[in-house]
Amino acid sequence: MAGGIGSGPGKSARTYAGFGVPLILPAWLVIGIFLVVPIGIMLVYSFLTKEFRGGVVWEFSLAAYDQFFFDRGLFGDDPPQIEWTYILIFWRSIWQAGLATLLSLLIGFPTAWFIATRPASTRTIWLFLITVPYWVNLLIRTISMKFLIRDNGPLNTWLLEAGLISEPIHLINTWVAVQLGLFYSYLPFMVLPIYAAVERYNFALSEAAADLYASRFVTLTQIILPVVKPGIIAGCILVFVPSLGSFLAPDLLGGAKNFMIGSLIDEQFKGAAGNWPFGAAAAMILLSMVMLVLIFYARSQSRREET
Amino acid sequence: MKPLLRTGASALALTLSATLAQAEGELSIYHWFEYIPQEILDKFAEEYDVEVTMDTYDSNEALLASLKAGRLGDYDVAVPGDYMVEIMANDGMLDTFTRDEMPNFDNILPEWVDVSFDPGRQSSIPYQWGSTSFSVNRDVYSGDIDTTDIIFDPPEELRGKINVLDTAGETLTLASLHLGIPQCSTDREELEALNDLVQGAKQHWASFGSDVAKDVLVSGDAAAGMIWNGFGMKAREEGANIEYAYPEQGYIVWMDNVVLLKDAPNRENAIKFMNFLLEPENAAAVTNYARYTAGVDGVEPFLDAEVKSAPELNPPEGGNPVFVQPCSEEVQKIYDTMWTNLKK
């Protein structure tokens, strides 16, 4: 790590390493107190006994994980079977988040490419424009989307007046609306890292490829994509992970008809269920899934660097 | 100009008292969102020279969760609904007061003194009461609406255009009324029937939402929706052509109550505030703002004309109002499973 700062070997690196400890201390404290400790509490709570109407009893219990994986029927005394309810809810979140990532990539990549290939003087303006909508709170943006797409909202009114449709497209309270909300919420997280990668790309490489009679498709897949891949992967993670735990879009645009992971966890703490250990367990399972994705990414990255 | 000056002066006084950080002279309220007019808070602050702060929550369960998570001792008063008063009292979260401490206690309407959730009013006073049923858009459906069929077995015109409250308690209670089974029933056949009912009815529901219950009716996203009466009245006043129903199978009534919290940091001011809210003029100001009904005698002269005549606030004689009951842990667990299965 220190080698990245000091260019010379030996002494200078060590000199800088000495500076590093006090400098990094605030960050470690923040991460320790506001990340590791709360996650530790959640982990412990997920193994405790549920107290009726919220709270925990300090007795070890696997009931929360049992509830997640085993179905014992409405009255809780049927022989245990595999519980599909939560798998279904997780799967819904995963494919919605995955689709949002894919859509963001399809729209974000050309956008990032467009911005990166503008003259340096206008790039800042384009980037600025990308960030403008995100000065507004996520809640406000999600509600605005609801206003836009409702049956008698502006979108349907315009399409009807333009004669493109004969009756309103019913979007509100469907999974399509949830998807629109997710995709729109996190799109800039795709654009910005890809932009950063494309901006560093040396366009002489494309020229060289063209000189060597590579088709445009081959140039894209063989030259450009490998170079900007880290940006794409970073963008995908930045869109996928928050989409996975999102609960504003499903609640406001999807009509809260179907739980996603985020709203399921929310219900355990704030709803009538008051099942804190189960909420904690669901959060830990979500966290583990995200960790797995990130570890997978980190390993593929380090393997790439070795080769 | 004069009132402006006075407000300015009181604001200055508030700032000063805040700057001097006097321990006495503070009041910390934990309240529902959009449920008390700012003028009333200002009036209390001015009359008693108290610095008032308020946090808000959006459901009885959220209030309980927050207090359980360690906020007890931060607040002086909160405003739980009827069944939640009982739950909080049983959990030892409430302090008690005596009638001598509260000169206006006798302003409470007699029927609201000896209530089941706080017999004799040891820890709570009435805030506002109202009902929960549903409103129907009369442009869309003109038939009879005084039946829970509207929600659970809707006519053709309303199918797919219904919003239900996103709280298991109220929605499952209305469903129990529809079936004519007792609340918190432990009978397996009745519980299975309840489960089948909501599972079957969901296909007709467009959305689940509580804080959006008014908005969906005003915007037309929903043509019928479960709603609290005052919220329904506000929706009507905002231009929706809707009518509030009093279903023959029964409807839910509730009362929100100001409770004295245990370990209140400013107990004395909390009592003063509760006493202040029992003044008819102040209780009426809350009613005029929230569009519900006060449990205090003598509010009539101070009420807005629209409030007095609103159909939402004047249930017909001979209806069947019921309070939501807190169910046992065993039944609540089944309700939770039912609710999760409904929304999976």
C-alpha cells in the first residue's frame, strides 16, 4: 500500500508509512464505530430469541434462521419443509437488481463514452448535467416518478394526445414501475466509473487497431472493453448492491404489494411483526450475499493482475 | 403587525431560553406525523415559557420499536393508539398521574374516562378519536358502499383499483369483521378462512399503503381505499369525489391518547401540556387541523363549520364500531405469517 505513495524503494516508503497511521486513524474509527459495531450487534441479535412485539431476549436461538429456511405452515406445527417464501422474495430482489444493472449498463456505457469523447472543455458540463437530478433527495425523485407514470399522469396524457396509444399504459404498482425507479435511481453510479475508465483510454489504440484492419466490432470487444472493464465492473457493483436492498421504489412505485429484501427487513423492525432477530438474520443473509459478490470480484481482479 | 411582533418576541424568548439551557422549561414530544398544528405548540411554549421539541413516527409499532430500542427517557409524552396504550402500560413504559395534578381532567367526556385500555385514565388522556373504514370514488362506482364487500369481494368497477392500509392490524381486523369472526380468534378454521379471504382478495388490490392512502384517492390511482376518517375527509376536501363508508359488518374505531412516559425528563411540563390539551379551545384547534374528533367536552363553539357537518366525523346511529384488540403472541405469530405470505 505504501509503495503506491513513495516511488522509491526502502527508506522513503517506510518514512511515509509512519505518517499513514495517524492519518488513517479517523477513517478506521468511523468504520469501526459506525460499521463494524452495528453489524456485530446485528449478527448477535440474529442469534437471540425474539421478544414479543419487538426487542430481544438474551437467550441463544436459531429460530430466526430456522424461520428463514423452513416452512412449518400457518400454525407452525406442520412437518418442516423448505421455505420458499423468503427465497422468492430474495430472488425477486436479485433479478430486479440484476435487470436494473443491465439497463444501466446499456444506457450508461454509451453515455459515458459520449461524455469522455467530448472536448475537455465541455466534459465538465456534461458530467455536471448528469449529477443535477441527484441533488434532489431520492424520496422526492421516486415520488416524482410516480406522478409521471400514473394512469392519468403526464406520460400517459402526452402519449394519448400524440395518438401513439389508445388507452393509458398501466405502469404504476407493477414490477415495471419498480424497475424504472431502481434503474433511474442508480444510473449515474454506472456512468461515472465507466466515464473515468474511458477517459483514461488511449484512443491511439483504436487507431492502431483500425490500421491493422480490425473491424469496429473487434476493436470494441478486443481492445476497448478489456481496458474499460474495471470501470464497468465497478459501475455494476455500485448499481447492483443498493438496488438489492432498496425499499423506496418497491413501496412507492410497486404499491408495496410484494416484499423485496429491503421492505421485508423494514417490516420486521417497524411493522406489527416486531421480529428483530428475524430482521437481523435476513439482513445478515443479504450482507453475506453482497460479500460473496464482492469477494468474487476482488479475486477475479487479483487474478487478472497476476496474469 | 402586532401578532408578528409577539411571535417574534416569543421566538426570541425561546432562543434565549435555549441558549441559557435551563434544565427546567423544556418539553420533549414524540408524536405522529402531521397531527398537531404548529400554532398549538407555539401557544403552549409561550404560555408556559417552555422550549418544545418534537420528533415524529408513522405507526404505533414504530413508536413501540423506537422506545424499546432505548429512546425511553428521552421523551416526556407520546401519542399511542388505544391498544398500544395497553401494550405500553403492560411493558412498564408509562408513568401515572393523579387527577389533582390535572385541573382540566374533568373536561374529558365521561365515556372516554373509564376506557378498557387504561381504566380510570391512570396514564393517558384522550387526544383524538376516529374510525377506519374506506372511501369510494362515486364517479367510478355508484352502488351501495356500506359493506366490506367493497374491499374483500369488490364489484367489477372497483377491481384492481383498491388501496388497502399497509398495516396487518387494521387490514386483518376489517377482514375479520367481513367474515364475522371474532378478533384474535384462535380457531383454526376461522384463521384459515381469514387467510383464504385475503389471499383471494389480493388480486383486486392495486396497492398497500398507509401514508399514501389520501394521495391515491385524490390522484385517482385508486377508486376505493381503506382510510382513516379524517384523512378521508381531507381527501374529499382536496377534490376527490369520494364517500366514506360505514359498513354494516362493522368498522374500526380508535382513540389516540397522550400518555405520560416513564422516566420523563420533564414530568411537570408533560402534565402541564396534557392539561393544556384538555382545554376545549386547544382540543378544538387540533380537531380543526387533523379532522378527527376530540374526546373533550365543550369543543363545539371552537370547531370549524365543515368539521361539525362532515359525514366522515358523524357516524350513523346503530353502526357497529369495534376497537382493534391486541392479540396474544400465539395469534400474532399466525397473523405475521399470513401477512408475509400475502405480500411474498
